[in-house]
Amino acid sequence: MAPELPQAEIRNDLSRAVEKTATGEPLRCFGDKLCAKYESPEYDPKLVLSVVADVYAKYRNEFKPKISFFEYVEAFGSGLIKLCQTKLSGVSVDGVLGQPTKDAFAAQIPDVSKWDKAPQSADLGDSATGIRSDSKAKISDGDKEAKPLPPLGVDVDELTEFTYKRGTEKGHVTNTVRQSVAVIYNSQEPTVTIPNLVPKFGEWKNFGAPFLITEYPPGKPITFLETNIEHGIHIALLPLLKAVEKEIMDHNLSYKPPGIIGRQPRNMSFQESQADGKLKSVESKTIPSFHAWGLAIDINKDQNRPEYGRGNIPDEVVMAFAKFGFLWGLHGNPGLPPYLGNDPMHFQLSFLPNTLEYLAMCQKSPVAMRYLRQIQPVLDQMRK
């Protein structure tokens, strides 16, 4: 016997899930629950699929950033995708929203075809409030070749309006800066001291290689604090690095590190304390460094090795990174990778690029937004 008023029940569950995202709870938290509850054959396929579409239609203009229907389904994670696949005929139930699943969905619910694109482009204004669509970064499954990027729409004159200039003040180096950094991390909204996100980044050839840049604008090496970044960075790092630069410049700080390293294709070698208090080098077999995707940089590694303790990167530089959502290598936390807490040279992105968290951080800085608008067509390729 079918459950009483199943359509209203499913609609209420989906609507509550979407509305909860306004308080910061990501949609992917609900996908598996919805699948477990409604995948049973007693729930009519047409009913389930139509409700999924109806709820999107109800909220589609409230999502910030705006998202298409299929981005909305993906935002729930593999759970809702699997639920839809169980109700569609002729598709595999694998939790991957590929073209066969999209075609089958569009054939059964005609309105879906007109929702293939978001109602309007992502809001790049001063606020990131509204219904949260969670992560929109679509990570390739590793089996397909990475798609070529579109040309960068670089307005060189616009970007050269901001040029980093060193100040005259000598930076401070203290051991108490770690506490100040922790205060920033713990007060962020949304919180950025989240567990290691490396498993969600996917294969290097799909998520890293196509987005690695060594020059920007073309012909101009990428620099940070007047220093070339060796081996390049993920393009998503660029707006926030420029925001950090501007923050440091506003403090009239004179600091130019002798070297900066970006992408490094390896797992992390970190230092581990032994019973005798000495440090032992450990090569991780399970925790790749964020360097592997170009989402981290090492500053002045020769003078900021783990065995040197605090290192010599000025407090003002560290605090600027913290303000824009970077995790510092000396900020230890039980939920973070073991190399964080003993690596003063290291700064890594603490959230997935092209998500609401990423957008919120960029919105803190006009400089970051200037760069973000230029690279947005490239970042959009991560969702395709």
C-alpha cells in the first residue's frame, strides 16, 4: 500500500532541505536521506521526478549564485541523482549525472529542457545571502579527457590598475600570531576550518592540469609580493592571492620573499614529533598535498622549514592570508591534515574553488572581484 499523500510528503522534504541551506547547511547533506526514503518502488517514478522539478521551479530565482536545474540536482550529491535514476528508465544507477540521465529526465519532465541554464549569471555583487546551492564545482570522474579552456577574456588595462608596491614598515614576527589566526578562522561565516578536502578534488588531469597557469595576463609571469611563483598555480587561487597582496600593501609592509613555490606533483612529506621531542620526516601515502592541484603555495621555504619553528614570515602576511580563507601551515587542528600545524611556509585554500565560500571570500576585496570577473568563464568549466 502506497504511503498516504506521498506527493505532499516528498515536496515537504525537498522544500525543507532547500530552505535549510539558507542557514548554511549544504544540500548534499540531504541527498542520501532522500534517496533512502523514496527509492522504494512504492513511490511512483512520475510523482517523484515531477516533485523534484516542481521544487526547483519554486526556488530557482532564490538560489545565490543562480543555478540550472541539473546543477540543483548535483548540489544534493550522488544521493538525489541515484534517486532520480531509480525512477528513470534505461539509465544506470551510478550517482553520476551524465548525458543519458539528463536526456531521460528531460524526456519524462518536459520543463527540464528549458531549465538547462541558470536563470541569470552568478551574482557578483556585495552579498552572498539567500538560498545556498552548495558546491557547484563539478569534478570530472577521471576517465574522460579534460576539456580545453575557453580563451581568457583578459582586459590587461583593467588588471594593471592594481600593481603590488612594497611599503616601508618592517613586518612583525611573533609566536602569538597563531592564536590570532585561530580567532579569524573560528569567526568565519561560513567556517573555513573544515577537514581535509583533498578527496573531493578528483584527478589531477581533470581538476588540476587544465586550470594550471604560470602566466596572467598571457606573457606575464604570475607573481606574489614581487616574486615569481614557481611551477604555477590553479587559476582559482589568483583572485584571492591578489586580495592578500592588496591587504599587505595597505599595511605599508616591506616584504619580498626570495622564493615562492606553487604546484608540486607529489604527496606531502611532513614532520612528525617523536617521543624524544625530535622531528621525523614522514612521507604520506594517503594525504596528497594541496600543492598537487596548485591550490597552495610555499613562501621562502629555506628559512621557514618545520625545524625552524615559527619561521620568519611576518605576522601581517599570515593575517592577510587568514582573512581571505587560507589555512596556514602552523595552524594545527585535529580535523586537518597532519602537516598543518608544523609547516610555517605553507598556505593553502580551505574550500573548493567556485563555491559559495569561494565567492564570499572574493567579495571581501574589489581586487579579487576584478580578477574573478576575468576568469569566471574558465572557472565555469569546472562544472561541465
